[in-house]
Amino acid sequence: MRILYLSQYFPPEVGATQTRAYEMARGLIEAGHHVTMIAEVPNHPSGIIPPEYTGKLYKRATLDGIDVIRVWVKAAPVKTFRTRMAFYLSFMGMAAWAGIFLARGNYDVIYATSPPLFVGAAALATSALRRIPFVFEVRDLWPESAVALGELRNPHAIRMAQWLERACYKHARRIVLTAQEMQDHLVGRGVPADKLHIIRNGANPDLFRFDKQARQQIRAELGLDQKFIVAYAGLLGLAQGLESVLEAAAPLQAIEPSAHLLFIGDGPLKPNLMARAEQLRLKNVTFLAAQPRQQIPAYLSAADAALIPLVRQPIIGALPSKMFDAMACERPIILSAEGEALLVLMQEQVGVNVPPESTEPLCQAIQALKQDPDLARYYGKRGRQAVIERYSRQAQAQQLEQLLQQIVAARLS
């Protein structure tokens, strides 16, 4: 098959979207298919385009066998409603242009991943003009989640986004979802069940594995040899509720002095979080810059537990991929969330749960894992086993390949 894959975010940018797109594309390449990826020039989350990409409408490259067309976007370091819309809409227009005019040769199927929802609009235009069937991947229900988080408030913009969402659902041959909750929600809204297909988030167990040597090295470098490290590795954004984690760090200093919170990543809220930590005079918190994905397993190995937080507002089907990364590294999970992530935690027995945006229960969960290392090891072993058996990226790429082959076969018959 020749597959045209649209993902606004892509490596070398770091994040869950980038990782899923890269590993799905690599899986398709390894199965013998051709993949052309249309993505933005690297800039997320800083909003700063590197010098080698400035002044260019697009740039072609090859990444591990994937043909990549990187297109210009209107990026901005300051994130406001206006700058975000310019960012999303510029990619929509440029991706459609690249899909129609720059992606050479015939393609069997278009695969577009959202959010941002406007990636779907670019895929719709390309699909219509080039008469290529379109498969729409929905990792997060948008605009519902944006409205719940307060990112989208303008009534006109909400109505336009809802119209675009319905158009993508209507014209896509299949809709790929990451959680059962999302499927139930869309069926309730009238989307045909036979159009929906679940391919969950997961981790690459070949990359994400416990590394004892790296654990010792990083703990020594950070000066945290004797600490019980609880790590968060990911975007420091609105959906994670990290402000409440900092509020928990203050009493934790007194009741469990050996506990230490490690934040690894960048994002729009990082300056505010760092300022708040300084204001609270927190000595048990360390912020690190975003690390290359290949280095994340080492930092997770250095931790004694992994924190997976989400805000209290309902985000339908939230199932963070960082949870599976930590599981693959045999780290016990402290989950501060509800919904499908909690179901996975309970079914797989990989950690403890606390209410979202809570302080005292979070402190208690950290204490409990520190005081019971046998239980922590049990959760860690269970987590890696679950990833290998049910949540590996390799298996998910095979699921995607089978789905796309069905669509292409139906088109040819």
C-alpha cells in the first residue's frame, strides 16, 4: 500500500501524538508499505521554528524510511486563542496544499490523526480532490475536550468546530479511536458503530524497558541518590492538573522528606509551575527540559514511581500513552484520573489511584508505595507484562495495517 499520513506534530518534536504517528508509520514501513508523512516544521511546544526551516514553505526529508514533507506554520511562542487558531489553520491550508500538489504518485489511502481537528479538514480536501479514501484517527474528542478545559470559549468557533467534526465523521471510511468510552460516546451521537474501530494507546517495549545502569547514573547526576523519586514525563499543559501536584509537594516536604517530584518536559504552563514552586519554596521538586524520546526510558528507570495526572473535568476516553511507557519500564503508577485510564489501572493491577487534583490522597499514595517496595515491584512487573501482551505499539501497528488493507481491498473489489 501507499499511505498518505497527516499528523501536525511529528519527531523531532516530543509528545504522545508524535510518538504514536512515528511508531504507526514505522510499523507500516516494516510491513512493506510506503508512507508519506505530512507534518509541520518542528516548533511545538516552544512555538519557535529552528533556523534551518525558516523562510521555507516546505522541506522534504526521510526519517527511518518515512518520507516526510514538513510544511510551514504560523507558530508563536505566546499561546492565545488568536495565535492558536492561526497555528492550526495555517497547518490546515499548508497540509492540504502538500497533500494535493507535493505528495507525488498515487496513494491507496489517507490516514489523518486528530487533534488538532483541522488536520481532518486537510485530509477531507485531499481526499475529495484526489479521490483517495480517508481514515480519521481521533485520539481526543475535539472540540468537547477543548471546551471542557476552557481552551475554546468562542460560541462561533465552537459551532464551526462542531460542523467540521461532523463532516470528518461523515466522510471518513473508518474512524479510529483510542478508547471504548469514545466509541460509546460517538455511537450515542449517531455515528454508525460499524464505522468505528479501536486501536488503543500503548508503548514500545523494545525501547521502554527498565535500565538499572541508567537509573544509577541519572540519580547520581541529579543528586537524588537517596530519594524516592516520583516522575512526571510529558507535556506541562492544561489537561494534566499539575498545579495541584505542586500544592501536594508542600505538605509532602514535612511528612515524607525523602520523597522528590521530578517534572520532565516543556509546555505552556511550565513557567507558571516553576514560579509557583519557587513561591512555595519547594525543595522537593526538580524541573528538567523535555528530553529526546530515546532518553525517557532512562529517566523513568531512575524514578521509583510514575505520576499520571489529569484534571477533574471529564475528558472522554482519556488514556495517556505516558502511562504505558511507565508500565513498560516496570514503574508503579500513581494515577490521578478517572474514566478509562482508571479501568486499565484496576484491570491490570499496575498501581494506585487518587482523585484528580487532590493533595492529601496524593501524599498518602506516595507514602504507601515508598513504605511497601514489594508492592511497588509487583505493580511494575504487572505493568510490563500487560504492555507486552496487550498494549505494544508493534501489535497496534499491525491492527492499523489490517484495517487499511480492508479498506483498500474493498475499494478495489
